[in-house]
Amino acid sequence: MPQGFSLGDETQSLEIVESETVYRGAIWDVRRETFDYRGEKLTRDFVDHPGAVSIVALNDNAEIMMIRQYRHAIRALDWEIPAGLLDIPGEDPLVCAQRELVEEADLEADTWQHLTRLNTTPGGSNESTHIFLATGLHEREHDYVRTGEEADLEKRWVPLSDVVAEILSGEMTNQISVTAVLAVYASRH
């Protein structure tokens, strides 16, 4: 990178002229905002998302915990890494990730590393997902009851190299999982 250059996001403080919730959903809302951009009034609709966490749970055999659950928007059973919403106000992303790993994968980890943060669809949503690597894994009993799409989720340990091959072949298309797995792969090679 040239000195003084960064590919990171540059937050802009723009005057928001109007902001309203035009649709209140079961998990997230749709907002319409009018803002002043360089002297021009623009209006945009976007998904107002609470944020999320995703966890690459990597065991000592270089296998990743993958889960498969139904995702209605794509009408498919989707293989992905454990993840969850930051839907408890003020909850720290790491605490949320630790909770979600227990709830979705029946696992806890001795070591946690924040890998990256991902704006999933910045043209249409304010969703920001924190991606963690969890190692030193062991099973954990809990009293959380999975309901809805989580009720029949399938868990499977898959070698990291196999997941990367699935990504590169175009078979695995879950964007957050693709980013997370490739980040772990790149950090280890």
C-alpha cells in the first residue's frame, strides 16, 4: 500500500434531513433516510440491522464446525459457520459470539481472536458482522432450546482444506462464511 493510503471505511458525517421506519420486521426493519450529500438531497431505503457475529470454530485436527440450517430468503438448507444477531442491546460482540457458539454448536472455546469485521451489503443494509476464530474447543451442555430454523440444524466437522475447496469451486456461497473461512485460511498460510 502507498504510504498514507488505506482501504478501510471512511465514516462520513452527513446531515440526515429525514429518517423513518417504513417497515418493521420480525428480525430487522427497513428505514428510509433523506440526507444532504454534497448539496444534493438524496433518499435511500436500507435494511436497519442490529449487527451480528460469526464464529470459525477450529479444532486441533484443522476441522471447522459447520452447521446446516434452513434459510428462507434463498429457500435452501445452507452450510455456514455458527453465527447470531447482536440483538441484546449493548452486548459486546465477543460475549455474543461465545453465547452463539454454545447455543448453535454446543461448544465453548478457551481462545478467541477477533479476525475482522464485515459490512455484508453496504449498498442496502447497515449490517456489520464481527468474525471470530475460536480454538481450544470443548463440548458444553446448556439449557438453550433451539426453535424455528435452528430446531433441526445439522452440525458437522469439516476439514478446513475441504471448506476452502468448496468455496473455490463455487459450491459454498454463504458470504459471511466464505469471508471468515478464507480469512482463517490466509492467516494460517
